[in-house]
Amino acid sequence: MTAAAGLRFQGHAALFDRVDRAGDVFRAGAFAGAGIVPLLWQHRGAPAGTLRAVAEDARGLWVEGVVTDPDAARLVRGGALPGLSVGFRTVRARQGAWRELLAVVLIEVSLVATPMQPGARIERVDDDFQQEK
């Protein structure tokens, strides 16, 4: 990858109506108004790239981004970082059998080896995508 290149990806960083490993369930509308946030690697450190789009769809929180960190890009390309995860602050929740997250503030999206929601995954990778200037 050149300095101007990156590894473009798309996927779902969170899924609606699925219990995660912590007992949380995101409900549709929880991410309403979410915008571009930092793209991290394992929820810490310097950004591993940038997000270009963040939006709710029928399935969950869909994101598109470009991984510019060469080590992270290598791991994503090789399948060692297949998951996506979100860092958030709870605004409104309902407690029942699980904690239902009704409104959250999205803080960051991370490339992760093991996502909190098993189905939150990178779904498409386009190698050597040239970033727009």
C-alpha cells in the first residue's frame, strides 16, 4: 500500500435485536443521528484509519471505512481482524432479561479480533482502494 492507498471495508459494527456477550441488545433507532467517529484498533490507541459512512439500516449499524494503518490492514486482509465493535455511551435503556439499548451516543468503531456481537463483521474488503483527495 502506498501512503495514498488504504484498505476499504464495509460491514455492520452492531446488529439490532441480537443479545451480545455482555447481555446488551441494540434496538433500531439506538444510533439515530450518529455521525463519523474515529476508527480504532481493539478500542484503543491512535486511529487505524477513517470511517467514510455510518448509518443505520434494517440490520444494524452499517459502516464503510478505509484502514490506513499498514499492520491493521494486513490483519484485516488476512482475516485476523474480522470483527467490528462499537464504543458508546448509553443515553436511554430499558432493563429486562437483557439491557435494551434504545438510544446511545456513538464514540468510536473498532476493528477487533473478537466482536462483542458475534455477527458484527467486516463483510467486504477492497484492497488498494485509492482515497479521494
